[in-house]
Amino acid sequence: MLLNLPGTANTAVTCLDGHPMTQQGRGGVALFISTIASFLGSIAGAIILATLSMPLASFARSFGAQEYFAVIVMAIVAASAFANYGMVRALTMTVIGLLVGMVGIDLNSGVERYTFGALSLYDGMPIVALAIGLFGLPEVLSNLASPTPPRVPDVKIRMRDFLPSRNEWSRSVPAMGRGMTVGSVMGILPGAGSLIASFISYSVEKNSSKTLDDFGKVAIEGVAGPETANNAAIQTAFIPTLSLGVPGDSTMAIVLAALIFHGISPGPNFPIENPDIFWSLIVSFLIGNLMLLILNLPMIGLWVRVLSIPYTVLFPCIVVFSCIGVYSVRFATADILMVAGFGLFGYLARLFRLDAPPLLLGFVLGPMMEENFRRTLLLSRGDVSAFFDTPLVIGIYGATILLLAWSSRRRLASLARKLAVLTR
């Protein structure tokens, strides 16, 4: 949020409002709210994991390939419907993301796709290079291209200046509640994960906000909601991992592999058969989230002091550390070149008023969307009606249509208000 550099892909949404708040000298408040939201989201997810693990696992088991495909469609529509620069531009970026997500070797046929013979692309585009290139470097390039040097935000390094106002609390608390709900639901769906949760949460906040024009500028809900959602989803992702043996995301896949390596078989009766491991995990979550508060809140002033560094020093450091971070993932020089390429693309996209987050979402969801599309057609022997053959999937598509209609109505109302102001 301070430098517009998402630490992970699922925190990219938080930058949309967190960084503008930083530019207005409210970076400390954004960090404070994000810390509280992360803590509450994680605690809520851990409580749900401890109390509702088995019934929610049964609910997740009812999801087939067509239901997952419908959920992915809803996530794409949700991210596009409430984009800052219009739905058509957002869908364009989403399609680009879907195409970029197809780069690599097709796991079903073994065919190379869009690799152009480059060995570094056989495993696909690295998501870290994409995220840093789209969000971090365009910020640097935009400031360097500015005729006047960027102004260092005037931030007071006092704890009381980092506390949200009463109005910000009143807007943040309901957003955290909605974020808990979205994150908890998305977390129990295998493969959905925290990235989809953060995007849908941001869309929900835009949908329910009375100050739609604040989003992308100073909307504290745009920080509180997604941060709560992605942390709740991370915790509830343990439900399908432990109860079904199906990893909720890539991190859960590592946890699942570790359990199997030690001879522990996840399943519906995991909490009963392995109570020592299950409850030790719950306690470790609670301790870890408590440490989150103890370490982060007192150090907000230290993080904000980064903004006092002159930009002539800060910008080269951002580029260097971004390259080091990307290189450390796969130790491939080509990844650094990808960061530069995505950075240039992100800068040009910013000039043409194209949103970067939908591209990132399309990149992540592309392989999942393709896999579930193929699986549905395979199981139905090519019958397209299989995409609409259950009440659950029809309900998901219905919710998607309602979401689209609601967002269109809100956007038209916002345009009408702007026209009314201009014609006065």
C-alpha cells in the first residue's frame, strides 16, 4: 500500500485504495485498518474451521466441475462490473489475462502454447513477475515521466495519527463483516482461494457503498473488506484440505503433501481420528494472528517512515528489490525480463485507462476455468446443457446476472449525477 507493490497476488486489490490513501498522507491509517481486518478475518476463519469443518466439507463436496466453472464466471463478472474505468475495458484486460494464463505446456495434451520455443515459459508465466510488473514498475515509470517530481506525503509519525476516525470505523466494521462472509465461503471451495475472495469482496463493497466515486481513491472499505476476506479464506481453505484431501490453494497443496509424507491421511473424519494435529493447528492459527497484532501495530510508524526517503533513492531501490524478489523464486534471468515487459505493459495500460487487477484475476483463473470447462464437457460427453443442469449452478448464474444488473444500475445512476452537476 505504501509503494503500490503487492507482496502477494491476493493483496493486489488492497493497493487500489490503500496506495491513494498513502498519497494523501493516510498510509498509516490504511496499514492500521488492514492489520485489524487481517486479524479479524483470520480469527473468524479459524473459528469456522474449528466448529463447522465437517458440515462445510459436505457442502464443498456437492460442487462439481460445472459449479466451479460458474463460480469462476461470477468472479470474473464481479471484478469487471465494478472496475474503475468501465466493464468493457475490464473485460478486455480479463481476456488478456486468460490468454497469458494459457502460456506453457497443456497438461492434458502436452502441447506447447504461446511458448515460442522458450524453455522458461514451459511452466507458464510466473505470477510474482506478473504482479510486480503490473503494479510496482508502472508506479515508478509514471512518477519518472511526470514533469514535476512526486511529492512526498506529509505523514505524522505518531500512533494517534494512525488511528482511524469515527467515520472510517463506521465504514470499515460492516466491510469487515461482509469480508468475513465472502472469504469464509470462497475458502471452503477447493481451488477458489483467497485471490477470488479478495476480488469478490472488493466488488461487494463497491456494490453496497453509498460513496461509489470514492473507490480507487480513498475508500477505506476497499482496504478493510478484501483484507478480511483473503485472510478468512486462507484459514477456511484448510477445510477442504483436511476434510476432503483436496487442497484449497497452492499453499494448501504443500500442507497436504506434508501430511501425506508423514503418513497422515486427510478425510471427513480427520478431526476425530487426529484430534492432536487438528487442534494444534487451530491453536497455532490463534497464536500466529495474535503475533500479527503484536508485531505490526507498534511498527506502523517504522513502515510509514519509508515514505520519507527521497524518491531519487527510493525508486532505484524499488526496482532492484523487485528484481531480486522475482529472481529468488525460480532463479531465472528470464523472469527479470518478464517483470520489465509487464511493467512497460502496465504503464501503457495505465495511460489508456485500463485496469490491471482484472488481468491478474484472469491470469489466475484461466487454467482453473479451462480445466473445469473441459471436465464438464468430458463427463457429459460434449453436452453443453451440462453447464446448467443443477439447481446450484443455475443459482450461481442467477446471482451473477443480478450482480451485473445491479452494477449497471449503480453506474448509470453515478453517470446521471455527474451529468446533473455538469449541466448546472
